[in-house]
Amino acid sequence: MCVVVDSAVIDSITTDKPWIYVLDLSFNHESQLADGEYPGYFRVAVESVITELYPMLTAMTPSELWPSDNRIWESAFE
């Protein structure tokens, strides 16, 4: 996993819940996806990246952590 910043991420900094993209480096990003399939990245609340996400990556894969409803990920227990 790595973090990715673009203009949408920068714009989120002024909201109640700033977020950042996390990119799954083991995912084949050239593959064709059907709607609703894991895209190999998702949004994570900035405050949760170090304290919640990275510890969970030792127990679960990124695709298991991916919130399929496109919400901003804050915890695996939500």
C-alpha cells in the first residue's frame, strides 16, 4: 500500500473528514473491472491511516478492508 494525493485529496483537507487515497500495489491496475468490484484503491480518513489502517493490513488484505459502498474508511470495525 502507498498513499496517493491528487486535487480531490487536497480539497478534502478543508472538510470535516479529510481523507487520502491508499493504493494497493499488489493489485493489477490494468485489469478490467465490473461495477462494484474492488478497484485496487480506496479513500481513508487521514486520522486513521497510521493508527487504524496500517495495523489492520497485517491481519486483512486491502480488498477485505475496502468499503464497497465508497464511504471514507475509518476503521475495520465500522
